[in-house]
Amino acid sequence: MFGFKSSASKDTSHCLLKEVGIAEINKQHLRLASYAVEFSLIVDELSDREPTNQDWRRIDALLSKIMRYVAKHFSEEEALMREHGYPDYAAHKKLHDKFTAEMLKMQSEINNRNIKFKKKMSSLLWDWLYHHINEIDYKYREFFLGKGLS
Ligand SMILES: [Fe+2]
Ligand SMILES: [Fe+2]
């Protein structure tokens, strides 16, 4: 199971991803986390062997799926911020754009078959998402709740 840490007691169980106040966005974050886990599983699998043609096709397909979903998520999140006049919109969008550029760079290296799948890469996507959701996205929680969103 991804993203969650549960304990025997219901009261102390918690989610590793913070909830940001808007149900649809929380849902999208969980889906992004599951894609990040999928990606890290492939990277782990390939960290000690060369990818076969079939592996490359799996990676291409997964990465395209991730890129499409990241783009959809960022554009919906940004639209909400613009719509409600979120004061940190510009800085937040800059972080989204920077991440998108990094992902595109990785995708082009993968397209050129010019990348080594190292173990440390396996948490790349997850670490970024985890930090972004829990530290950056979390900041808009109170703002959107104050606007009556849920
Ligand atoms: Fe987000
Ligand atoms: Fe964000």
C-alpha cells in the first residue's frame, strides 16, 4: 500500500500525504503518488540490469501517463488558484513549471535511451511530490477552506 502508514489503533493511524482541504485535489494527489510508486518499482527492477525493448515500452507508457496526469493536475490546481485569487499563485506556478521541465528532460533522456536506472532514482518522483504536496500545496489549505471550497 502506498502513501499510508497505519497502526493497530485507528486514532493514531495517519496518512503520509497531508490532505489539502479539497477532495478532488486530494484524490489527484493519491493518484500521483501511486504513479510515483509504480515508477520507482520499475527503476528498482532495472537498477541491476539493462532494460529490454519491452521494459523501454513499459517505461515510455508509464512516463507518458504520468506526464499527462501531472499536467492535468497542475492546470486544475492553478486554475483554482487564479479563480480565487490565491496570493502565492506566481511562486507556486513557478515550482510546477520547474518540475515539468525536469520531467521533460528525463523523458527526453529516456526517449534517447540515454539513461541509467539507478537505485537512488527510484524515489525521485515520490520525494518531489511528497515535499510539494506536504509543504507547498498544504499552504493553500486554509485559504481555499476560507473560500468555502471542500
Ligand atoms: Fe498538487
Ligand atoms: Fe502544487
